[in-house]
Amino acid sequence: MKVPISHHFNFWLVNSTLAFATGLVIGFFALKMFGGYFFKPSIEFPAWCYLSFPWVCFCIYQYMTLSFFWGKRRGEFEYSFLEKTAGHGETNKQLGKLLKEVKKELKMADLNSAHLKLNTATKNFPDNFVVHFKYAVSCERLGLAEAAIAAYETARKLLPQSAEAVNNYVERQINRVKTKGPAKVSTAPGLQYVIY
């Protein structure tokens, strides 16, 4: 599946910035904890050691990015593109609004309401891959393994032939639910930092 360069750049920028910020927070707490603020350490490290955490996290994330762009996590990256573009355009304004509402409800831990809205969306948008995938994830979070597998299967059938990486990603989700059961936390790109 062809993903525009703009999405590659946006994905890299957002995630790299958040990785750097995570390192900054870790460095701050390490400085507070081991820099003598909370207790006197047996070995004192210079302040630059703690300030290197953001750059370390940034560099580690650059290595991880390779697996999203060209490696085994390519399916998750392509899914993030499909998810981001699902509600764009005049015909999908209603879907975009619905997906924003669902995202907001999931942040507020209102799983049942989000699940009901996604169930309605699967009827209103029967040909949309993202709706069926999100519905499968909501089924998982509610512990409905059979419904989740069925929704993943439906989503997989809606993918074009060129989306082989996303197809493999969905297949892994189906196998995971069959072998390990439904996950109680979101499995949809798990994309550590991604916020779209």
C-alpha cells in the first residue's frame, strides 16, 4: 500500500518529539532522585548524564521507526494512515465526527457507549475498514472474543489487495484473539506515542 511521504514525516515528527519529551521527563526524575534531592547517592553523576536521557530516547526511537516504515510493524503504520484518513472528505464528515466521539469516549473510559456507537457505524458504513477494525477492538476490550474475531474477519475482507502489510497485521490480531483471548487494553496501534 502506498502511503504519502507527508504521513511518513508527520508520523516521524510526532513520535520523535514525544520520545524526546519522554526522555526529558525520565531525566528530570532521575536527576531529582539520584542527584541528591531525595537521598544522597553513593556515587554522584554529573548533571549532563541525566540530561542525555532525551537524546537517548530520541535515538532509540529512530531505530524503532525503521520497523514501522520498512519492517515487521509496517502494518501498524499503514493502519495509522487509514485511520487518519477515514473521516476525511465530504462524504465521510459524518464518519469523522463519529470517530472523534468514539475516541473521546474511550479516553473517558466509557467503553459501552463507544461500543454501541461503533456497532451503529458498522451498519451505517458497512464498507469502511477502519470502522470494522475499531469495532473489533471495542469487542475485545469488552471481552467478546467471538464478535471480535468476526469483526476482524470482516475488516480484513474490506482491504484492497495492495494492503498486504495491514492484512498481515489484522491476521495477527485474529490469531492473538484465538490463542490468547481478548485483550482488555487497546491493541489498536499500540503505537506507543502516536496521537492523531
